[in-house]
Amino acid sequence: MILKGNDLKKIGYTEGKVLGLALTIIEKEYATLLPADQLALLQHVKDDPAGYVHHEKLSPLATEMLKPADATLALEPHGKPYKIYGAEAIEECAIQQMDIASRLPITVAGALMPDAHQGYGLPIGGVLATKNAVIPYGVGVDIGCRMCLTLYDLPVTMLEDDKEALKKMLVNNTMFGQATFKRPKDHAIFERDEFSDIAVVKGLKDKAWRQIGSSGGGNHFVEFGIVDIPSVADALGLQPGKYLALLSHSGSRGLGATLAGHYTKIAMDVCKLPQEAKHLAWLDLDTEAGQEYWLAMNLAGDYASACHHQIHERMAVGLRSNPLVMVENHHNFAWKEQDASGEEVIVHRKGATPAGKGVLGIIPGSMATPGFIVRGKGVSTSINSASHGAGRLMSRTKAKQTILPGHVNKVLKAAGVELIGSGLDEAPMAYKNIHEVMASQHELVDVLGTFMPKIVRMCGDERFKEVD
């Protein structure tokens, strides 16, 4: 039998670094003891930590126990330097958030992408490398939010000749927001041990089952369009030309959102930070909560991928065509990577695309502007990252208050885009100029091709497209 966190909680330990440290020391130093003897030893340390401060093996645990329970952790007086890409188009509040993140005692390095704007804790478009710690709000609420692009060997003339059939295909095979399929498709993801081993995850299995294959609200979409490959793309295995393609953008649905809230609360309980930094509370990966979050985060990321794959599988059936190639990437996630010195770091990309050397990714524009298939150059100052899109130019509230439906319809018509459903908060003019964003990060990625939306479905007011 191996001791678990619940065993220690029964003798008075509470969730946090102390509990995780106790489990680590027992496993490393006292694995040969019987579980009852291990518990008895940990009980002694808990009852008299001062008596173990100088103990050869238990000193770290005793020292941690004697620290003031609610001590606020101080930020570093000076933050780690970080590179800003496209600073002229980034709002000051996003830079201020990144300044605070750079002062965390766990921060190793940072970078700010040209699509950056204000978020909770880490700004959207913020990249942060930390030492042995993960920040739930550094990952984001929509864990594993990702892009997925499929190219088909079908004529792009279908977008006009078979427009109504393609629109019907989108309506029948995609669900957004609260809507779900009456008969969800099964998936191997539901056989994962996390759904039985982690209590909070176990309680979300039924909801995850209902939502599999669907997309969230907000800026999530599924759209048909044209991919243009201007020159031979060996990385894609494609010849130059135009291809019919399907692009989707969504995340881990209610599963990821609930996990983000649950573990953020735990992080804020055990990691007391000054008010301005409270949403940057982290979980030490040596603790049980940190390990749990890491497993749950990876499950949510894989679930998000499964949702996309089911969307694209449904479309492949309707199109009666197998995909030529698929490109996909997360942009709300944390990865274990190595820094320039070879040390392991935890890289948070909150609204940022992985752009390590040779890594493929998708950077979308808006519903009326192109997206880009990119290959990373592996630039260390960006922590091997690039933007995850154009980035918002105005808040959702401001967009709804100031953008006129008639103006949007004219822009869409000029771009040759058919919109099935959306809201004014997703109008093209609510976003930054994608061409300027790409110009600001030309040193970070090579562009292999472009994707131009032609038939777009999002979560929103169906009447929007009918207003002139």
C-alpha cells in the first residue's frame, strides 16, 4: 500500500505544500516502512515539528510546518526581463499584468505576443516559464483550447457550387455553447484512469460525455474555407495549390472550465500573493494538488483534441472524403520543456501558439480575414512561442455597443464570407489587423500557407446575419 493524501488528511494534514512534501519524503526515504509506521512517523512530526528541525531526513518537512500559515509571499522587487512583440498595439494593462508575472519568485522567463490583451492573472498572449510550478490561470479557463485544420482533395469550387449543402453540413454536425448532440459519439478518452482516480474529474465524466464533439461559445468556430499553399510545403507533404479545408477552434468545454476553477481556488488557498498578483497563484508540482492538476490539465487537453477530431470525422463523412493532412495545436496549456541551459521549466502559453523549431501550428485571423499555417523557428526570446490569433482590439461589451450589424454584413460580403451565426462581439472589426500581427512576429514563424474563411458557423444570435 502506498500512502495517499487522504491518508495524511485523516491524521490532521491539510492540502498544500506540507502534505505534498510529506508524501515525497516518505516515498523517497521511508518506503520500506509499513504504512502504519509511516503514518505514525508523520504524526510525530506534525505533533512536534520543532523537534525535527535538525533531523537528517525530516528537517525540510518540519521547517515547512513551522512557517506562518497565512504568510503572504512577496513578489521580487525587479522582474525577469521579457521580450514584447508588437508592443505598439498592446494595451498597457496587458503589459502591466506581464510585469507582475515577471516578478513571481517562481518565474524563470517570459514573453508577450503581439495579439496580447488583458486576461485573468497572465494576460492573453502571455508566455511564462516557471520552475517546478504550474499556474492554473497561467494556463487559462478553457484548458487545451486549440486549433484544428483539415485539408481535403476536393475542388474549392464546392464552396460556391455546393454552398447550401456545406451550410447544412455545418448546422447538422456542429453544436455550440449549451447545445449538445442527442447521441454523442463514444471515444477512448473516457477509459482514462483520471476519470476514476481524481475525485473532481470523476464528477465531470457525465458532463464531458454529453459535450463530446461540441464547441464552446465566444470566439469558437467551425468553418469551411480555402487553403492556399504558394510553394512546395515539405512539412505538409503538399504541392502548391488551393485546397478545400475545414478549420475549427474550441477547447475542453465544461470539463476544462470546472477544473480551472477548482484548482485555482486550491492554488489561491495555499499560495497567498499580494492583491495585484492573486490570480497568479501556483501549485508546486511536488504537491499532491500540483500533480493532480497536471494530470487533469493533460486530460482536458486530450479531451479538447478528441472534440475536434469528432467534428472533423463527422465532416469527412458528409464530404465523403478522407483528409489529406491535419494540422492542430493547443494554445491554452502548460508544457514541460528545457530552457537554454538545459534545465526543465514549465512553459505556460495562455493564448499563444507553440513555435519550437519545426513545430507546425495555426494562427487564425477573424471571420473575414485569413489565418496562417505556420512552422516555428524556435526563437528562445519568445520561449518558442507565437501569437494564437489576431487578438482583440476591443472588449466584447464595447463591440456590442459600437459595431453596427449593417457594417459587418458589408465587410463579410466584400470578403465573400457566408455567416451562419455569430454575435457582434465577434465581428471582424473587434480584432486587430492580422497582417500587422504577423509582421510583428516574422522572426518567430515561417508561413507555409493561408486559410481564408468562406462559410462560418459560431455560437451566437442567428438573427445577426439577417439584420441589414
